Amino acid sequence: MRRRFRPKPRRENKNPHKINKKILAPEVRLVGDNVEAEVIPIREALDKSIEMGLDLVEISPNAKPPVVKIMDYKKFLYEQKKREKAMKAKASKVTVKEIRFGPNTDDHDYDFKKKHAEGFLKDGAKLKAYVFFKGRSIVYKDKGEILLLRLAQDLEEVGKVEQLPRLEGKRMTMFMAPKNKK
């Protein structure tokens, strides 16, 4: 059996703004560089934009009457993308480092892991320290809590506790954040 040809739906216009002849309002408030702000018919606004060799872009469609601006639309989109990219670069990326203990962790192992945790906090990363209870070692949950509180006390000059030790299934978890970020 042969399949029937079905045309694909047209792609939506990617532009978030209405431009030039796509603006349907009969009257608009015209703004822009080298143009005085006034309410005029759409035809007159289009003529002014063509005369200047620029585009007429609808900035605020919900206003009464809609606000349009005379500008170079491609340049406007380029600057908008550039601004968004700069904002994205400025946004801080939070990294979370994990350190795992057992309920019967020895002093040497504890010191080794504490030194690593201190380094993570100094580098500006958040710390997730947890005690994992295997099998029947869950009976030592008080030891696990003491271990995490001891870690928090030892690292209090470089970090602050965001969440105190809390038991979730077979893990007791505690979160720490750096005190001063770089």
C-alpha cells in the first residue's frame, strides 16, 4: 500500500518580534534614535523607516498603542545574543565534590580526607561529605554522625555547614559551602 504525500507544516518564524509589514496595528507609538516619540499611523511609521534605510520593529506589542522602534534589526539581534552570552559567562558554576567515609574510619584516613576537603572548599567548591553504612554497620549511625560533626568542626574556618548530618537510607549526608568565594 502506497503512502499518501502529506505536506509538512510550515516552520514558525523564529523572530520573537514583528518587523515592518508584519505589524498589524493601525496606530503605533514610534520611538527610536533621531526620531521624536509620537503616536502615528503605521503607514507613516513604515515610510519613515524606509526613508532612513532601517527596520520598524515592534518592541512592546501589549501596549496601547503598540510601541515600535526604528533600528537595524540584524544588529539588534546580534547585540542581544552578545549580551546573553556575556550573562551566561558571568553566571557562576557551582561544583559539588564528594567525600565518602565509613562509620569506622581510622584517624589517618580521616586526616587525609579532611585535607582534601579543605582543598575543595578553598577552591570554591561545595562539599558533600557522607558516611556509607554497609550491611549491619547501620547500628553505628551515632559514630557516623560524630565523624561528620567532627569534620564540620575541623573545617569551620574554611567552610560553613549548609545542612547538618541527615540519614537517608544507608547514607548519612552533610553539605558544606566555602566561606569566601574567589
